Amino acid sequence: MAVSTGKSSVSLLDILKHTTEANILAYYLGITVVPCIINSPLRKDNRPSFGLYSPNGKRIYFVDFATKDRGGIFDLLCQM
């Protein structure tokens, strides 16, 4: 029986060798066009106030204009 040392066996770089942040966004949120403004996936949101953008065409970031939360796509997935 193997015992974990608490270290992750998969890194962010390992994941990004096999897919892109855009593919991950499309899979989990169905979003295929960035930049965009959507209803927040993190809270009840009657008006779109959640932005997704990519300043370099590779990394995808979010900003919640109502709560001022922001971060990368993996931060978003962890919060979801």
C-alpha cells in the first residue's frame, strides 16, 4: 500500500501540455468566446456582471464586477 506524501502528482504545466485554458473553459462553462461578460457562476446573478478575458491569448482570467473578485481560470474552478 502506497502512502501519499501530500505532494500533487499532476502540475499545472502537466495539464496544459494536454489541453488549453480555453478548452477547459469551454468544457466547464460552455464559453467559447473570450472576452465575454456572463452571469456569475459563483453566485446568483440576475444581470451579467462577470467578465472573462485573456490579455495574451493563452491565460484566461476572470473578474466579478459586483464582488471585485478576480483570478485565473483555475482559481475560478476551485471556487466553483
